[in-house]
Amino acid sequence: MRKKLTIASVVSLAVLPVLLPGNDASAIPAFARKYGTSCYTCHSGFPARNAFGEAFKNNGYRWPGGEDEDKSKQEQLKMGADGWKKTFPTSPWPAEIPGYAPAALWVRGNLVDYKSSFKTRAGSVTDARLQQGAAGMLNNATLFFGGTMGDNLSTLIQYNPTAGSTTGQIVWNFKPGLKLSFGNGFTDITFGNQTNLGVGAISGLVPALGSSAELVYIPQEQLKLTIGVGQANNAAPANDEKWGDSRYVRAKYKIGGAGLLSGAGGTYGNEFVGLDNNITFGATVFQASPTTATGNYAISIAPYTNNTQNEHLVYEGDVSGSYGSFMGSLGLSYSSLLRKNNLRADVGYFIYPWLKGTATYQSLQSALNPSLALGLTAHLRANASLAATFTTFSNQWSSPNTAASTAENANTFILAGAFAF
């Protein structure tokens, strides 16, 4: 029997056994501790968010429906008296910070990394081998910090000591459905590795963004509009980079399912994993200005390295959705510089609430090697998972380059582990 997807019913999922999905990078245990709930409340298996998780993110990492303070199980620490608001600006504006350590640790890495034998155009052969390398297993760790500071300000920051990099965003919520974010390494368009987002099709076609600002407006439960501006994170020429050399707009429209802002309404397709039956359409336009001293946009994707033009436009369209235990997405993009299309398609099926099978096909111009990846992810606990992935390629060679050193594409098998606390 179908069930209404309300906030109360989604929260009730948190009392299910701990063999549940959920270790997405934004599903940090800091939020689980704040609200006294499971990662599963917002996620339906890595890396997909369920309808409530989408609403949580759209509300600036706050509980939807204006219930953040009521649902929080941990008190905020007041920094100043409320009376200061009346005497401002002759006194500082009062603030508050999480009354707990808003931190989490996410550790992951490859337990097994196998690559089949391959040869070069010159005929030399490299035997099949394990590729664990000197870094060893579970060699990647990220520290996350996330929480709210007062009625309007939220933040989600991640620090990767391996790479020595810090990324994240600070969010100002003007009102429900209208927020402004500042930061780096984020946007609504570059999280293309998520299986429920067809925007993965733009991978490699747009420059990585450095400092950025993004405005999100949700005028109704089914419609989300995003506009962003940022600085392209290019290695050179450093003195030519400028604020605003990358601009983008994105629209997303959801038919059926729960609201993008409230996380309520709709019906469960699979009540165990929080999927609501829906179909969602999206479209993105990304414009990059010149990034070279000569006033041209240069791209470092072989064999198009020397192609330049004054502006680089990428157009993208995608459709995603879920029905019952199925979920999937399809994304297609076109680059005005490469004059080629990118294609990415993802499907997923929950065999059990804790066991998910996936298949991903992508033909990305930047990679020049269409691939099919078959995966199986087991969420041993809400905060721990094992994922097996086999990847094969439809092209024999990894590059059209005819050099003798050009190598064949080799099939790979990876068993990866991850846990967070």
C-alpha cells in the first residue's frame, strides 16, 4: 500500500535497524548527532539523497519546515544576549554556535585494485596486477565540519589532509527557498559523481571552479533555480584569473514525489530506502570566459589542446527519477569548443535496503574512452560500506594518439571500503 511521504514518516525511518545505506560526503555524522537520527534519514544509499535529504540541503543544511530548533537534540551555545538585537549597532549582533563539536571523519580507500593486462601500440605488454601502491588501504581521510550559526547562517566545510585542501560553503538563508552560498569546490552542477544527477555529463568540459557564489531560489515545491558565478581554478596563467570568468544557470523541475523544499507530500516507491516515485528534468548552461593571456579560452583535453576561442559554452540537459526500488538518470551535454557531445547514464536497484546494484555508462569527450561500470554496494552499517566495481571500455585505446607509448584501455576491478564517525 502506498504511504504519504511526510516529514514525520521520513523521520520514522531512523528507528530501522542499522543495516542501512548512507555515507555520502554530505551525510556527515555531525548532522546525525545534532538531530539524534541516522544518515538514512536523508540518504537512500551512497551517494544518492532521498527526498528529505534534498530538502535538508535546499534549506541550507537545516531541518525543513522551519522545525530546525525543535528537531535539534543538541543545544546551541549562545554568544551574546538576545537584547543586543535591540541595541544594535551600539552593541554586537548576538550569535550562536553548535554546543557540540560539529566535526566528523570520513575514511575510505581501495582494499583491492586490480587491472588486467594491456599493451602499447609498440607491442610491449604489461601483465595483470594489483595496484595498491605505497599509499596502502583506506588511505584517504576527510574531516568535515557542519552546523548552523543563528537563524540564517549555515556551513559545511571539508578538509582533506592527504591533498592539503579545504573546500566547502557558507550559506546565508534569507528565507525558506532563497539562499546565497559562498565558497569553493561546490555547486549545484559539479557533483556529477552522484548517481541520481545526470549533470555528470559535463565532467571535463568546464573548468574547475575556485572561489564561487551561488544563489538558489525555489519559488514552488517542484521548481529549483540556480545561478552562479566564480573564478576558474586554472593552474596558469595565474595572473589572468579573475572573479566572474565562469558563469552558469541551472533549472530543475520535479514531477511527482516529495517537495524540493519541504521534503513532504508524494508517495513512497520503496518505503525502506525512502525513494519517492518521481521524474525530474534539469538543464544547465555554463559559460567560461578567456583564461589565457592572449584572450582565448584554452582547453587541455587531447587532441584539442590547441583549440581556442573567445568564449566556451556548455549546454546540458538531464532527466532523473525513481520508481519503486529503481532509480536512474540520463545526462547529455554539448561543448561549443569541442563540438562534441558527452553522455552519461546511471541506473540503480535496491536488492535489499542495504544492498544496491548499479550500472553507469559514460562517453565523455575529456576521457575519449566510453566505459561501462557495474557496481554492487553493501552498507554494512549506516556509516560503513563496501563497494565492488568492475569497469570495462568499448574503445581499445586510451587515446587516438598514434605514439608507440599509447596504451590500451585495461579492465579494472576495485573493492573499496569506507566508514565515517
